[in-house]
Amino acid sequence: MSLLAVLLCACDHVNNKEVPAYVVRIDLGTHAMWSTYGVSGVGDYRYFNREMGVPQNFPFNANTHTGYGGVLLMMALDASTGNYEPVAYDGACPVENVQSTVVGINGKLEAVCPKCGSRYNVLTGSGGPIDGVAHKSNYGLRIYKVRQSGSGGYVITNN
């Protein structure tokens, strides 16, 4: 009986590791950097993609890495703390699994893939699938760590 319970629970697990693990390091650790490039209100979001130069005028350097499909930073509910805090996801759609196919944010503050139409809960659901192929396959967005610095900002990393 316990094996059946384990198998049933395993079906509900969201796979947020489908997108390849790439290095992520975005240093918004000072108050000035966070005020300029961070997010403040619930639902605020910003993309970071070094190869595309997004955001414009961001001081990318040799130590800045933006993952596989760029990084989506959003002020959202952090599932681990239950508080609204900055959270970060890889922007690549895990269904398409191509660096250049990145999710956009719709009017409901959901992440949506422009190719397959899959929708992801990035405001209160840790990047879990809502609809589309991602929902059927149980693919979620890859999650990155957002750590508060001692200088009034945050640093985004993959470890």
C-alpha cells in the first residue's frame, strides 16, 4: 500500500529541471543596482539576457551569467517562505527547450510560451505549469536562487 502512495505522489511532482543547467550570476547586490534594475511591487518583472544585452545599459561583465534562456526576475510569492519576495526563473520554455524560445508575461501575470502556448504560474506557483503541453508533461520553469546581500540588494545565482 505504501508503494502505491509513493507512486501517486510522484505523479504530482513538477519537473523544473528540463531546461539545461547553465551558470547564473547577476549581481544586484547594492541598493543602487537594485533600485535601478531590481523589482519592487508584486507582479513587477524584468528580464536579464547577456547575449541580447537586456536590460539595456545593464553593466554586464565577465562575472555576469544569465542562464540558458535568460533570467526572469519577478516580485512574487516565494513558496519556501510564504512571503512576497524577488524570485527568479530561467526564461526558456521547458517544453520547447531552446534558448531563443523564452516566455513572456501576459495580463494575468502568467509566463506564456510564444510557440507551444504553455502557461506557467510565476506569481504564486514557483513556475509550475497551468495549461498546455507543459501542464500535460508536468514541466515547470527552472528556478534560481535570489539571496539578499548586506548592501541593500540581491544576488541571483543557480547555486
